[in-house]
Amino acid sequence: RLPTGIIADEIKEIEAAGVEIRCNSRVESTDSLLAEGYSAVLIAIGAHQGVKLPIPGADLEGVLLNVDFLREVRLGNRIDVGQRVVVLGGGNVAFDCARVARRLGAADVRSACLESREKMTASAEEIAQGEEEGIIIHNSRTFVAVAGQDGRVAGVECLDVAAFSFDENGRPQIQTVASSEHTLPADTVIFAVGQRPLNVESFGLSTGRGNTLPVDPETMETGRKGVFAAGDIV
């Protein structure tokens, strides 16, 4: 999200503090690092795999994933999003996607999410700046399907949400408004409903919900002595 120059300056500060940075170095196991003589390993690989909702039409042409979309734009690759974009999600990453789509030239960009305006997970600043750029927000919506025409996205079929909560397993329990079916037209649909960590299995550690790593809340140590985890991986 930051300009390249600012990122470079922050990396220099980290190096100046005495940290050695090794790029292009795949880590296959934490055991191999401990065997090299390191006292501890901290896993902080983030969550870089976007997820789609299990609804019909999610694999139509014109359906994108949040992280993939932002990465491609960051790398300078051209993405034609058309004139109408619907971003599914109401968090900060959803607004990243919506604002980038707007800057790519989309005339009509909308963010639709399950939460009410008061319960949106995006920061107030992010929401306000998104609206300044012309992002239209649809709160309290649940998504039934991605509508298609000739194999390509045509819109998102929605229902209004009367109330929702989460059960003990973190699954949403949604009450919808009767006869509230409607479609948000779209040339591109971007899923921004969450992210998961990638390739955690290679570390040989037990994983929790969403492929995250369970840790001791006090020490941040995983189930393996000397191996810690922090950030979105947790």
C-alpha cells in the first residue's frame, strides 16, 4: 500500500538496526534452521491467499481475488476491470481493491458487505476516503450467486440482511429479509472476504482454523519449542 520509496527507507532502517535480510531464500522447515544453530525461529509470513465464497458463479471470467488483484496492479500488469466493479467485503483490503479499481478507470465501483455501517471492519478513515473517491457502499447484504452471461460476470445476486451473528465455530448465521432479492450489475467482481496463510504445512506444525498457527497467547510460541509465530499467520 505504500510507495516503493517509503518501503525502501523502512528496509534501510531495519538493516541499520543490525538485521540481515536474505531474499529469494525458501525455508522448507523450521528444523533445518534450528539445526543451523539459531536459538529461535519466528514465523511471520502473513496471509496472502484470498478466498472465495462457495456460491454459484464464483469461477466465472471476470471474478478476481483481492490479493491477486492488488499484486498484479502493484507489479504494473494491466488489468481491464471494465466500467462497473463490485467488491465483496467491507474491510480495509476491500477498500484497497475498490479504490484501485476506481483509479484503473472504472466509473461505477461498489463495496457490498454483510455488516451494517456501524460494524464494518474497515477503518473509519478508509471508509471516508473511499467515499471521497466515489465508492458506493452497500451494507447488510448477503451474496447468493455471481450472475453470468456467456461465461462472463454480469452482476452479483444479493439479499438484504435483517440480522446476523456467528456460531461457536465462527460461521455466520444470517437472517435475510423476505422478497429482497436484487442484483448489483458488474463487469468485474472482486472477492475481498478474507485471506489465509499459504504453505503452512511445510513447517510441520499443527494448524488451526483457516490454516492459521495456534500459539501460546503470552509467549507467542507454537507447539514446537523454539518456534514462534506472529501477525496474520496467527
